[in-house]
Amino acid sequence: MITALLVLVAFGSSAQSGYDLWLNYRPMEASVRATQFKAMMSHVYFAGSSPQLQAAREELTRAAKGMLKTAIVNTPADQAQLIIGNIDQIAKRGDILKLSKAERPTGDGFIIRSVTNKGRKAVVVTGGTDLGVLYGVFAFLRHVQTNKDLTNLQITEHPKMMHRILDHWDNPNRSVERGYAGFSIWNWHKLPGYTDPRYTDYARANASVGINGSVLNNVNANVIMLTPAYLAKAKALADVFRPYGIKVYLSIKFSSPIELGKLSTADPLDPQVRKWWKDKVDEIYSVIPDFGGFLVKANSEGQPGPQSYGRTHADGANMLGEALAPHHGIVMWRAFVYDNNVPDDRAKQAYSEFKPLDGKFNDNVIVQVKNGAIDFQPREPFHPLFGAMAKTPLMLEVQLTQEYLGFSTHLVYEAPLFKECLDADTYAKGKGATVAKVLEGTYQPGKLTGMAGVANIGTDLNWCGHPFAQANWYSFGRLAWDPGASAEAIADDWLRMTFTNDKRFIDPIKDHMMRSRENTVNYMTPLGLHHIMSADGHYGPGPWTDKMPRADWTAVYYHKADSLGIGFDRTATGSNAVAQYFPEVRDHFADLSTCPDIYLLWFHHLSWNYKMRSGKTLWDELVDHYYKGAAAVQGMQKVWNGMRPYVDATRYNEVKQLMAVQYDEAIRWRNSCVLYFQTFSKKPIGDQYSKPEHDLQYYRSLHYYNVPGLGTN
Ligand code: BDP
């Protein structure tokens, strides 16, 4: 009780808007660790003064001020207790840290080691590059923030992927496509003259989790991004990001040579078009010498592309690759494609278009593939392309912004979703060829590797709209750095850094975070259902959606419910999309005796009476999942209500309110879906469940006006 009161007092005095994210350097309580940390911060030696080391110094200064209420004190090397520099700088002082050649950090990797320096205990933070040092300093601070032992540090880390990139779907008018946290943080109007301090905080947060690239604008790109005026704005951002190791990239519109260059074609094999891109790229590099490259959405959802000229994706990507290659830029070419003709099964299209192009892309092109073959659904089996491109590097694209997961209103920790894809076995090289291994370049050594996350960041004070949505940004960075990391360990770190080290908070809340995605799948799209969100913005339920400009935008196209049953038959008797997987995976999904329940209706159309593993009928099981999902939100609310002693009032109340909305929404999802599917199954909702308050007509009549995220460019 007394502790609780003290904690309340401590939080009461420090306003917590959430703006600090996980770099929330709260005062440390008196402890051995605090004493050790203080000794280190009072004897710091920097072996260099590059912009990256300068950024590291500023971060340490911030941390010392917040956690210890002191400044850091610079000390000569022989008295230092915290020694910071790149490996060459440290090696020059051979007596401090002895490393064999194999032990030395390389590239942007780092080492944190406890050593003895002239008889005194010290810690060395060193990296293969100055950026590696900065990453090491952030990792060291994380160690302190999460209350880990500081006595015998032996940490070595190297990023497993080269390109760890946030994709902003931000438009020049500051609307954000699928953005649920306010406007775009890029204030294009005031750039380049005015650079908002937020840009630096954005860069710090990214660098702290190893993110090293930022695509500034929407994949549905506006050509003005390539005009001199906007390149100057992008340059201003690049200048702010550079010390933090973040390169800027731009999404481009394939028809730019026509719209900006006034050419009559954008045919990638046309010499004038090629010259236009080469000149444009040269111009970009004259403004931003370390520009990262292009992200391209082509021939998808109405965007122009090479196919408009009878050319292939490879022709288009390679033209851009050729222009970027002399400057070491890269092309991220998206495989999220579907054309104007509605296919029998949209899930098959990316594979059908890209598989024949395997091996045809230039070395500086990487194909960016969404985690699943439809579109960032609450749950999808992994995209078959991950096992299919033996000669083409692939980059994973996940969506941090919760377009299909309840926007910034629902608490959904997405790391388990990312992990489900990363850990999936493609069988491309026999058992154990996981998506993560494919992405890390295990089977194509030396080629490009990477992972992209569609950003969930906006002008909201807490950046992401929901205090817990920050965890999706955080975990994305950590998993792009190391796809082998566990979602639970990442949640643990994030909670400690963001809120408190108190186990009475960490344990129950981590548990709920870990279950949150499954809960949402249960009340939205259980058992492999997908794409049944309301058509206007994808927020609430819309299983009845049947009239849209294209059939594959409707819900009925995907769930195929009828009097006999429900589900999309993607086996040989249906669209046979399952054949796009390696035989082991194909058979696993195609065979009802092995297909996991979580993917059942993704691959199979089954009768309402189908006997599930649980012994229930499919109908009863479906109903049960919907009820379980909604009830779990209530369970989460109850636990949160007991957390006030450990959380500041602001964030406590924010989460409490959002959870109440989430619960209402979960009930609405549950009732809408159960009542709608009941019109086909004609079966009762079991007596053990509370009956929906209203009839189906009522739920169908509800309409969300002005849902956010429908930004226009
Ligand atoms: C869909 C979004 C749409 C995006 C598209 C994409 O609804 O706004 O433009 O993905 O990834 O999920 O290109």
C-alpha cells in the first residue's frame, strides 16, 4: 500500500503524455544499479566526435538528466568508466578491450563489454561504425532502463537485415492514407526553412530500435515529391536524420516522366524515359548525396506501371535500378499487385505475376512482399512468394498502422502477428527454411535484405494515437534488427521502458498484450475468415458488403457463406491457391486433418455442421470464437482497472477510455457477424451466450461517418 502510494506520488509529479515513447528516462530509485550507472555517467570518455557520436552523447545526457538528475561528466580515457567509440578508435587503446579479429564488431553491429580500465571497472560501448556505436549506446540505455544487471556486460549484436525501413503513407497535403494518429508529421509547407524538433525525436526513436530508413511519402505517390521544391524539403529531413543513421527514400509514381517530364510515354524501355529517370536520380543525389532509393507501387489498384506498356515488373524495376546503381541507391518494388480484371482468387495474383520473373531483377532491386497474399488482414497464412523466389531478394512488408485491426482505438500488440509470418516454414530448402531465414539472405548470401513497416505515426501527442500502439513501432524495429527475437521479450522491454519496471504491472499487462491480437482475430475474423470489414474505411464489421466497384473488394467474395457452409475453397477443388506453396506446406493446408483451425476458412469451404477438432460443429465453434474474443476485451479492462497505482493518470485514463470503446466495438463485431452468418446457417446461438441486444437490421444500419485514414493525395 505504501509503495503504491509512493508510486502514485512519483507519477503525479511527472506528466506523461506518451510523447517520450520508450525513451522515457524516469528517475531511478536508489539501488546498486543506480549507483553503478551514476559512476559510469560521471566518468565518460568519447573516443571521437562524429555526428553519430555527438548524437550518442546527447542521448546519454538526456538519460542522465532524466534518470539521475545529473549531467554526464567527460573524463580522460584512463579514468573512464564508460568508454565510447568505434572499434578502430578503441583498438588504438589496445589496453582497454582485447578482442580477437573474429570478435570485433563489424558494420553497424556493436559490443557492450565490462572491462577493467587502469584498475577501475568500466564499460566499453563500441561498434563497427559510428552508427554501430550509437546503436550500442541505445542498447546500453535500454539495459539500464529495463533494470538489468550492469555488472558483467557481454553483449554483442549485429543487425540481421540491411534495410529496416518505415514506410510512411503520408501525402503532401498532410493527410495520411490509413493513418489514425492525426496528420502527417512532415510539415511540408514549413519545410525546408523550418524543421520541427519532432523530426529529431522521430529519428532518435527509430535509431533506438535500429530503423535505418524512412520512405517519406505514400505508395500512392504524388509526382510533386520529385520536384525541386520538394526535394529541398526532403533534403532538410535527410539532414536531421543523418546523425541517427536514417536514410530517406521516396515513393515514386511510374508515370512521372509524363506528368513531370512532359514526355509522351513512361515506357521503361523507351530511351527518353530511361534518360529522364537517370537525370532525375542524378538531380536527387546532387541534393541528397546519401539518398536511399525508391519504393514503387506499380500496376496495382489503378497505379500506372510497366504493364501499361506491355512490359514486366522487372523491366520497370530494372530501369530505376540502373539509374540508382551508380549512387548505390536501391529499388523496393512492391509485389502487392492486382489489376483491373477481377481474378477468380486475388490471393493468387502476386505469385502468378512475380514467380516467372524470378532471377530477372537487377542486383539493387528488392521485391517487397506483404506478410500475406490478400492485404494485412488480422490473420493470413504467410505469402507463398516467400518460398518461391530462389533468385530474387525479398523484403517483408508489415502494417504497423492498424487498418484492419481496429485503427488506433483497439489495443492490438502486433509482434505475434509479425512473428507468425517470420517463423513460418516455407520448405523452400527443406524443413526449417523459415520466412525469417529467407529474409536474412540465408539462401542468397550477399544480396539485399530488409523489412518494412507501414508507419503508425502522426501528429497526435503520443505519436501513434493509442499508448499501446507505440509497441507496434517499437517491436517492428526490434524484429527487423533480429527476426529471431521473441515477441514476449520485446513486449517486456517496451513495457519497462515506457511505463515501469514493477512486476505487478509488467506481468499481467504483458500477458494481455501477448493475447491481444488473438482476441481481436476472434471478435473480427476467426478461423481463417478475412476481409469482412466495413467497406467504408475498414473499421467496423461489414460481412454483408456485397456491392463494390470490384467483387474482390466485397466481403461476400471472401467468406462465401451460403446455406451449405462458409469459407473460401483454395484447394484443388476451388481456386487452388494452395498449390503456390511448397508441397509440404500445400498438403498441410489442403488436408483437413492437418490444416490448423486458424486457417481453416482461408483454405476450405465447409459445412456448418463440419465437426471441429474440439468436437463442436463449425457453427458453434465460430460463435464461440466471437464470444470469446469480446469477453477477452472485458477481461483486459478488468486487469487494466487495477493498474492505476503503476501508471500516471493521463495514460491510465487514455487506455481505460480506449478499452471501453474497444469493448463496445468488439460486441458490435460479434453481434453483427454472428447474426449475419446465422441467416445462412439457420442455427441457434447457444444458451450459454448472452443474446445480441439488437437484430441484424440494426447492426447493418449503423454507419461510421468520416472514418479517418482515407487521405487523398
Ligand atoms: C491497402 C490499403 C490501401 C493501400 C494498399 C497498398 O487499403 O490504402 O494503398 O493497401 O498497400 O491495404 O498499396
